[in-house]
Amino acid sequence: MLNRVILIGRLTADPELRYTNSGTAVASFTLAVDRMRTSQAGERETDFINIVVWQKQAELCAQYLRKGRLAAVDGRLQIRSYENREGQKVRVAEVVAESVRFLDRGENTPAPSAGYAGGGSAPAPNRPSPEPNRSAHRYEDDPFADDSQTIDISDDDLPF
């Protein structure tokens, strides 16, 4: 069996961070994901997909992600049901994220290490960055630009 979902989209609102009674962090947000093809009217349709993130990854998402930010989510589809206040059974589809990658930097928001929050293996440190597109922005003013110096990071410094 296989249950795997990979999405790239923009947050429709800031993540909502809560804690369970046992103290486990859980964050939820909605990702707006454009469909690949346009409708018959020539318009691109968008799906709004509920995302749930747990533990330290939830805290990182709440800290660094904001409305409009671009993120990639890798996880599994979960269908759950509950009874609402009117006594009606409600079914909810959501993606439980196993990893979330922050794909852009928000204004005045510090980026976490390598823009990565989540399970699996972290990006390889000391991997050379591709040559920047100098015509797209003023390279000299970019404090995050690759200056060809090796950065030595120990595993203790990583947030995951």
C-alpha cells in the first residue's frame, strides 16, 4: 500500500499552533495549490488543502511560516470523521505532514537552517550552491549569497 502526498503551494493564513493535553505541539494551516491545467473557461483553479504538522516541526512552521509564504509539504492523506455540535457526522480530509520545506523567505523573517523543517535526512551541508542569477537582483547586497566559503555546522546546531 502507498499513501504519499507531495504539495507545493502558498499558505492562506498564518499557521495555528496548539498543544495537546500531553504537551505535544500541533500546527495546522491551509495550503493553496494551483491545478496544472486551466478550466474550460481558461482560468486556473486552486485547491485549498488542510495541512497538520506535529511536534518540533509544528513549532518551526508556526515560527517561520506566514500567510502567502511558499512551502512544500510531503506527507500522507488522512480522512477522519467526528461528530459536530449539531450531532452530525463530519468527514475531513487533511494531509499529515512528515516534512515541510520553506521555499521562500518572508519579509523581515529569519530563515531557519537550510529552509528545512522535518523528518528524513537534512540537506547535505557544504554542498556548493548554484551560481546566482546576478541579473535578477543586486548580488552585492544579498547577505545570503554564496561567497564560496565552507560553512561548518555540527549536528548539535540543527533544529531537527
